[in-house]
Amino acid sequence: MIAAEMSNMRSRPNDYVGKIIKLSGEYNARFISELDGYAHFIVYYEGDACCPPEEIEFRLSDENAFSDDFLEDGVMIELEGVFESYRVLGRAFSYLSVDGVIIL
């Protein structure tokens, strides 16, 4: 189940750093004050609707690739990227470093 594996990623992110992850789901962006900018997320759902939707941040390997009209929220996308982590104000966060976004 994807929900169980993603829960493992959140609870033990160091076990996944550097591993390739592939996900499909809905695109969502929102302003994050700690980052002083927008973060981009893929929102994914468990196939049997047992669990609420989850999300993970993603970043394009070319940081300049995002534009103000990159994608509209809710567009279905697919990502394949390397699981990475970072810290902001002492708090750990995870993201996928991807080369591109496939619009489904």
C-alpha cells in the first residue's frame, strides 16, 4: 500500500534519501512563509480510498524552471525523482528532486 510506504518515508526519511520514487497525483502549490516562496506538491490518494490524501513536495532540478503560471492546481501529473531532505528552522522536510513533470 502506498499509504504505508509514504508513512515510512515520513517517519524514517533517512532510509529513503537517494532512492528513486515514482508517483502520480494532483498538482498543488502554496506559499510557505518559512521558505519565503511557493512550494510545489503532488497530492496522491490511496487506491481504495481508505486513507485521506497525502502530499509530498517536489522541486525541479532546474530551480529556474518554475514560472508563475507553471500549472494550475488540480492538474493530474506524474513524477519520478530522487527522495531528498532539508531542514528549515530546525525542522526536517522531504521532497522529490525531479527533472520534469508529466501532465496526465
